[in-house]
Amino acid sequence: MGFAEKIEYLTGERTSQCYQCGLCSGACPLRFAMDYSPMQIIRMVNLGLEEKIFSSNTIWICSTCFTCQARCPRGIDIPKIMEGLRQMLLRKNVDHVHLKDISKEEIRGLPQIAMVSSQRKFSA
């Protein structure tokens, strides 16, 4: 099973239906802070660029606000895909955030979804 198929199985979303119109990325309120746009992440999923996705900050910055999904003409649930990608990475036991090593000032600046996703693996 390829990477895109794993994501489709995990999320139930067909990333192959994305035709790269860019509406998701144009609507994203946090795009300015991401190293790759949501559209680029979907493209990387389809190309099987797993390591490139998992080394980026985009999946952690996505706040799952559903603006991208509301704009998608294909109805792709991009927040569900981002959550699926976070879960895949966490299941690999790869830690990118160690709360004990982060100052209170830095914690205030982190996206909540990064903290929640990071802690899920310790409580699951």
C-alpha cells in the first residue's frame, strides 16, 4: 500500500480527487506561517513524499478551522487529512514537541493543535 492509499484508508478522503485549484491555500488563515500550503501537502501526499511532509511544520500549524474544506470545490476534508498525517507521525513515536523543554513564553505562541496532537500519543 502506497502512502496516498494509507492516508485514504486512515481518513476516508480521496486525495487523488484534488485538482490543485489552490482555493484551500488561498483561504487558509494560517498559510503565512506554514512552510508548505495545504494544496502542496495534498500534492506531496499524492506523490508519496512522506518524509518531506513529516519534516514540515504545516501539519502542526493547521488549526483545523475547516475554511479550506468549505472552499474546496471537490469537498475534500483537508483538516481530516492533516489530522491523519499528524496521527501517522505520532504513531511512529517521533517527538517534535517536548513540553518539558519549552518555556512558558514559547508555549503561549504554539498552535493549540500541535500541543493537543503531541499529547495524544501519551494519553492514548
